[in-house]
Amino acid sequence: MENHNYCVIMAGGSGSRFWPLTREDRPFQFIRQPGSGTSVLRQTYDRFLKFIPKDRIIVVTLDRYADSVNEILPELPEENLLREPYSRHTAPCIAYAAYTLLKRDPEAVMIVSPSDLFISDEGLFSQTVLKAASYADENEVLMTLGIVPNSPATAFGYIQVKGGKAAAVSNKPLKVKTFTEKPDAALANIFFRSGEFFWNSGIFLWSADVIREEMERLLPEVTQFFTGWEGAIGTPYERDFILKAYGDCPKVSVDYGVMEKTERAWLYPARFGWKDISEWDSLNSVVERNAEGNIVLASHCMTKDCHGDTIITSNKDKLLVVKGLENFMVIDTPDTIVICPKDDNSLKELHSAISGPDFDKYR
């Protein structure tokens, strides 16, 4: 039986998370990664290309990143690049994609993924996604992949399933009971020990018509601005229509606006390797430390009496010498050097401090 699976890659994230390595005009999903030499957007696209035809892969990004997407994915059909005029979080992004696919294929099943996840065991990933998509195709549910946790991490959201621990160890779809944003260490430990919780992967699977129905019911403050989509999307009037829709549309995530409120939320357990690289500290999970416990991404670097530091330079000819630091970040780019304590709040403070017009080119 022919499936109607489509992949929607969300690639509109900003460049502030890994500043100064990333910038407003060059976010994390577009930069070449150490080791692989390719961007995570390219990796994500290629991962889905193994089981989704290329004419069914949609990328949603901001207008100002369209050239970056085309540079990384030159084979992407023009009609499969959906350009958002403004950043409005994930709900408007998914609404735009859902209406687009409904216009093309009323039976479309959407596999929605961020562009910046690291996945290992891609064979198991493909199997899991296809099984979950098949269930979403046959049942009117809003499915998310839940990562089986291996530690009481505080960096991820958690999803509790109905049926308790016995249900959670199964390999079948499970009804969602609760969603919880990033917990503190004590609560994360309770969640982990209970065996009833999964990490929120950020990957969703649903029929385009079912997500349309639930968004129009639960998020009319978003979908009202897409009224008339049937006559606009896929026509010469689409651009003006989307400009107007996004101009008034509020910022809201699909997690908060739909998944935490719907009665149709289901979870499919996922056991493939998964890493959400959302902040500097999360590099620890994908980059090996050296003998001193430092993350060093530099062609020529000498460290002495340094422990727990992150040291990066984009200049292959420069020797970087660092002594006596502990839990610091040294980030060297062609136009900026940042040296600060290794915590994301410090970096956010510095990034906020250069918000004035004198520092535009450094943001």
C-alpha cells in the first residue's frame, strides 16, 4: 500500500545559542561541524532521504536563511522551501507546512523534525519513524517520539505515559499523560527512577488533516491568520498571503499550544541514539574530551593546568595557548574572541551586552 509520508524539517532557529561561533545570519544548523565537515541540516536531510523521496522533503526556514539552505541543499526543489518572513516559533511553522501539504496531498502524513538533532543508529531511527508514521496514518493521533532516558538529565523536557512502568518498557504506541518542561535535578531523578517518563525528542508524526483540525480547535489565535489558505497557497498570491499571516501571528510553540492541551497526544518509544545540542554545555555529549578533560577544537592548541574548558578556534594557522583556566570557554573566531566562565548564563549576558547598534556586525 502506498504511503503518504512527508518530512518537514524546521530550520529557522536563531544564531544566538552558540555565539560567537554562530551569528544571526549563520545559525548552528548551517555551520560545518567538527569531524564530519558537514552541517547538521545536511545530516538531517540525508538521514530522512534514506526513506523519504526527495520531492517529499520540505524545509521551513526564515527568509534571511533561504540562501544558506539553498547553498547546503542545492537539490531541494524551490517549492519545497517554505520561507517564513518572521520568527513565530513552531506552531505557525507547522501550520504553514500542514496547509501546504494538504493542498498537495489531502492524505499527507507529516514527520516533523528539528534540523539540529544528532542521531546515531540510523537504521533503528528509520524503523522507529516509519512504524510511528504508520500508526499516525491509521489513527487520528498526534504522535511524538519519546526518547528512553539513560540518566536523570535536566536539559530536556519529559513526557509521562499512561499505564505506568509496565507500559513504558513496551515497544508500542502509548497514550500521553503529562508533559513537563526541563525539571530541576531532584525532579529529574524522580522521573528517571519512576520508569514512566521519556525525554521529549522534538520529533512529531501526524496526519496533516489531524494537526490542522487540532490547531484550528486549540490555537485559533494562530490559524485565524491562515483563513483562505486554500486559494492562496501554491499560487502566485502565496507570498503576500504569508507575509500578512505572519505579520499578525503570535509566537507560540506547538508543544505548549497543542500537545499539552490535546486529548490526542500519543508517544512512540525511541531507543536510537539521540542528542539535542542546544547549548555549549551539550557539546560534552558529542565531542570527546582530551586527557585534561577539556574540549579542544583547534588545529594548534597548547593547554597547561586547564580542566573542564571548551577551547575552539576557527583559524587553522593560529596557535592558541591557554594556561590555568578551569571550566572556562575560549572561543576564537575571525572577528571575535570570547573568554568567559563555562556556563550558558554568562554567554547569554555577554550576547545581550552587545545588543546596541555599535555591535551589529558581531551578533
